[in-house]
Amino acid sequence: VDENAIKDHWALLQKAKKALEKNRFNDVRILENAEEAKKEVLSLIPAGATVGAGGSQTLKETGITDALGKDRTIVRHSPAMGLPERREVWKKAAACDFYLASPQAVTLDGKMFFMDKYGNRLAAVIFGPSRVVLVAGYNKIVRDEREAESRTRNVAAVKNAVRLGTKVPCVKTGECEDCSSSERICNVYLGLLKKPPATEYTVILINEELGY
Ligand code: SF4
């Protein structure tokens, strides 16, 4: 492990934290690694709470959703569910005590960006749960809004499309083709530019490469 790189990432995370705080996201925490982040989320969300969760590689890799599932109720759809059933689950997920998700990009000027196929995850991130918990590894940090959009399309979406085995052009070309495929996974784009006043957030930034 390159100690200097770790220090550089730490400095980037500090800068993002300060900028997020300036944009009124008043609970931003930096954790050293996935294990610490998992402990932090477990101590934040009490046993018995209801927790909505979006599909997120970061939450999977950190083991956060699995650990919470032991004594909290996790509300999320399963791949076998059809759309009518998913719609019901998504409405319940957005009405939970907590909602967990991971942004595709966090900018050094304190904004967070998300891309979604259906928009259920983004709806819950804007309004509904009592507290939204957003988790991101240092690899999600970018300079500004322009880089955020590029990262969201050309890195996060492409990797997700590959993971899901979706039949979209970026899986072959390795970059976003702004496709018209019916299987397109990038239909809704959200920017949290400043904290929406009716929603509370905890942002957990992790000094490790996690998710897409
Ligand atoms: S818009 Fe289409 S081509 Fe671009 S990343 Fe999304 S699925 Fe891939």
C-alpha cells in the first residue's frame, strides 16, 4: 500500500467534507476503511429501525446492508420481483426510518450526483425517509459537476451495465453512447447541490476504493 496515495486520498476526502458542510450537509464523516464504515452505520441505525436500500455495489462490498439485516428490517426489491411488486416495495422503502444509497460522484465543491434506471432510489434520496445515509469510497470524488457527469456515465453506468449483463452499447465500447436501448440503465440524473431542507443526511466518506 502506497502511504502517500493514502494521504492524498485523505486530503481529497477532507476537502470534499468541508465543501459538503458548506452546502449544509451537516453530518459528514470520514472513515479509514470499509470495516470502520460498517461499524459507524451500525451505531447510527438502531436495532428495530426500518431501512430502505437501493441496489448499490458499495453497500454490498462494505457488507453494510447484510450486517444491518440481522436486527433491522431492510426494505428492498429482489431481482425476481416484477414491476408491480417492485413499485410497492419502493414506496415502502422511501417511507422507512433510514434510506441507504451511494452516489456515483461527489464533487470537491460539495455536490453529490446519482444516476438511476427507474428513479425510485433518487426519489428516496430527495425526500421520504427520516434520514438518508450516503456512503462513498474516495474513488467517487471528482473535481466538479462536469467531471461528475462524465464519471457517472462513462465509469459507473458502464461498469454497472457490465455487471448486470445488460444489452446496451457501452458494454461493448467501454464508454457511454447515450443509447436509445429499451434496456438503458441511465434514465434519471440527480444532483444534490445543497441540502434539501426537509431531509436529514449522514454522508460517510471512506478512504478506500469501493463500488462504481
Ligand atoms: S446511456 Fe446507454 S450507453 Fe450510456 S452508459 Fe447508459 S446504458 Fe450505457
